[in-house]
Amino acid sequence: MKKLGQREEQIMQVLWEHGPLFVKEIIEFLPDPKPHYNSVSTMVRILATKGYIDHKAFGKTHQYFAVLKKDAYQTKAVNDVLGSFFNNSYSEMVAYFAKKEKISEDELENILKMIKNNK
């Protein structure tokens, strides 16, 4: 699975959160400046060709929905960052964000609690 471009990722986020949608509805949820209808339509067809989304036909128009699960893409994206920047070390990654984002000890404890609750 390849990393998506910025606009492709935005379209996927919209479909994960609000889908299934028609192209004109997808555009409504995209940030300003709004892309042209034809641009979004092309990107949607490319995402469908890649197998990330599919559609249901309603006459000449199509309603699109995500096939790729958000969790699967999220895992791949995080693993890519982990490998590229943190030597595949979750500890290094958490330490980086703790230092850069000034995460407090309480916040780190909350993160650990969330991890334990998800097991």
C-alpha cells in the first residue's frame, strides 16, 4: 500500500468520516480553497483504481465509499514514519513527541492507561 497524496488523504478522511458520498458531497467536506469538481472526480477514480474506494451506481452518477479501512492505512503510515525517522523504535518516537510537544508526565500516564485499556 502506497502513501497517499495530500488531497487523496483528505478525500479518504472525508469518506471514512462521512461516506458514502457523491463527488459534490465530498467537495463540501474538503478544506478551502475547494478543488474543482473535475479534479476531485479524477482523484476519486484514481483511488478506486488503486482499490482504496468503490462505488455504487445511481444512473450516470456514483456514490463512493471507502474499502480501505482507516485503521489499516493509519498503521501503515505510522510504521512508515517509525521506520524512516525513529529506527523502528516506538520508545524513540514517543520520547521525541514528549520532548517536542512538551507532553507532561500526566499526559504520558494517560497514554499508558489508554494503551492498557485497548488490550
